[in-house]
Amino acid sequence: MLVGRALLGGALLFAAAGCIGSARPAATPPEYRPKGQTKCQVRASSDRPLVIEWPSSDRATLEAEAKHGLVVVKYSGCEMELMPQCHVAGSYRYTPTTRKLERVVISDEDELYAKLPVGAARLEATLAKSGQLVVNMNIVGRYDAIESKLDRLEGMCDGATHVVTGLTAGAFEFYAGASGTAGGGLGVAGVGAGGKSTSEREMLNRDGEAAACEASKSDDAAPPEGCGALLRVEVAPLGEFASLAPPPSAEPRGQIFGSALAPLEDVSPGSVIPPGDGIVRVHISSPDSSLQLQGAEVNKLRPVRGGFVSLGASTILCRAPCDTTIDARNGQWLRVTGPNITPSSGFQLYDRSGDVNLEVRPGDRTLMTLAVVGYSIGSLAVIGGGSVLLTGALVSSSDPTSSTAPGMVKWGAITLGAGAVLIGASLAVDLSSGSTRVNIRPGVPAPAE
């Protein structure tokens, strides 16, 4: 009996062990998923990220770069890095829109990576602590890339992946938490039953003023003052952006006429500006790529069939090497400037047409300052020395026995001569290195072999 029970128990144990062994799944190696990286890869295709969480310095750099040309970035996963030393020829055109109010509420990590992919990793802890992130935006318009020339990628561009093709403008507030009141039935820290607590919100970032956005109009050439903060960027990979750019004209280099281009659908025949005097495409020849062409109330033009259409007035027209078509028919004064050079003297192009090459020799700002100081001191020396010399001559003619007259004549002459030499030296410095010189030539130089 005991033996039977032992055999039965052993059989049951054997059967149970077999069942347990057959139900056990095969062992698999653990997956490697670094925190946040999987979500970043999923969201890497996001081409319209908000930039409201960027530090103020980064958004200021973005605004400044957008005024000088197309903005190039390195965009990978959840990281976007501005590349201010990399330049692409082109510009942005502002288009006003009906004022729009938009509110974005983020309550979990999935929404965070979907709506703020660029700054999601940095904001995870803030979201976990506050439970909610909120963005309130006033949108008044957008900037769109035009006149792109990806063959003009210049500067330090290693690692560049995308070009910013659009920017949304307005004002925003970005904060953590939400204002609200909750009733409670338990006393906490001396507060009796039925007391209420208010959750406070933490301001994370803000730019622009909502009140200023109320002044926006449908015909604005730029955002209202105080409502031009950048809220969102739109990017395109460098390879794909080439297909978004207007196709190059099949006409030979040196022609600006748009006969080979189809007319724009939104252009009325009366708005087309025909070629002629004052309609010029400007090229800047200079070793300094930071040079800019500036002019007040000068319209930039885009070629279409039969002529050109205006893109609106701009103060900064282009950066070297330029190749931008402008309307200079009204004799507007132009000049060439740069961050480290002396601004050139004003010049006009109302009597020119077609391609114009500006041969620029940049002037040294420091040498120009020394030349101005030399002019000033030399002029004072000439005036003072001449006065002393004249006074001594008059005293000598009226009193030949005067003992002071010869000394006055001598030192007056020396001072006058020294002043004249200083003026001459300052003029030489000015002409040779101090002033920025611009020679206007027809046509454009042939590309370097």
C-alpha cells in the first residue's frame, strides 16, 4: 500500500514536472531601447516642429539668420541644431494670415514626442512633475522660402541635413501645469476639512505680446511690432528641397528676362514689370562673403513670363555673391555693408539694365577710424598753424623790430606743414584701405574654372 502510494505520488510529480516544462517559453535576449530614442526615431519624420521651448538665444539666432538667407540645420531624431556658418542663397517672403489662436495641451509622453519632438527629452521630467504642458499661441502670418539655390551651399556645412522652408510668426506662452481649484474633505497642515487648494502654473517660456498681435492686418508686409516671434519651423531635407525650388531658367547666364518661365497663376498682367532701365540683377564680386547689399524702399523681383513681379520692399536685399533682381528705377540709393567693413558710399542703378557686377574692395573699419582722426587733427593743425603764421606775418610787417614775430612765423609754418602731411597720410590710408570701394560693371564674371 505504501509502495503504491509512493509510486502514484512519483507519477503525479513526474507528470506535473512535464506539464510545467512544456509550458515554459523559450528564452529570448532582452531588447536594447535607450530612453526616448525609439520615440525620437518614430518622430524623426516630423517636418513642422514647434520651437517655443528653444532658449531665447537660439530663437534670436534663428530670427537673425532668417533675415540674411535660408536657414540650414542639422536635424536628426529629436535634435535640431542651427548651422549659422552654413549659408544657402535665397530669402523668405512674409505672407500675413487671419489672426488665429491655437492652444496645444500635452498630457503624456506620447503627446510630448508628437507635438514637441525637438525638446521632448528635456521636458519629460517637467511633464511628469506638473502633469500637463500648455502652449497658447497667437498666429498672424508665415515666412516662406523663395529664390533657393542649393548649388550655392557655402561655409561650414558638414553634417547639414535640412533647410528651413517656412516659419510661423506671432506670440506665445508656454507653461507647465494648469490653473484650477480642487475641493478637499481632509485637513492638511492645519487646513480644516472642506478647504481648497489651487494648482499653480509655471511659466517655461514666452515671446511676443498677444495684445500686439491684435494690430495685425491682411495687407501687412511684416508682423506687427511685438508680434514677430517664431513659433514653428518647417523643414525639408536638402535633397528634397531642390525639387521645391523654382526650376532654373534655360536661358544663358547673363540674361534676366523671364520669357522661358510660365506666368504665375496669381499674377495679373498689369502687375508684370517689363525689363528696362533700373531693372537689374546684381552680382557682388568680393573675397568677403559676409557683404550685404542694402537699399531703402527697393523692391526685390521674381522673373515671370514677359518680365517680373514684385516680392515687396526690403532693406537687406542680398548677401554676396547676391544674384538678386531688384527694381532700382526710382533712383534709390544703394550701398554695400558688412559686419567688419566700412559701409560704401551710396550709388544708384536707375540707368542700368540686365546683369550688373559690383566689384567690391572691402574697407577696414579700424583704418577708416584712424583716417578720420587723422583728418580731424590735421585740419585743426592747418587752421591753427595758418592762423599763427598769418598773425606773425602781420606783426612783422607792422613792427619789423618785433622779437616774437619770427617765432610765430616759424612755428606757424611748421604746424601748418605737419597738418598738411597728416591730412595727406590720412587720405592715402582712406583711399588704399579704409573706404569700401564699389566699381559698377555690366554683366557678371565668368565662373572660375
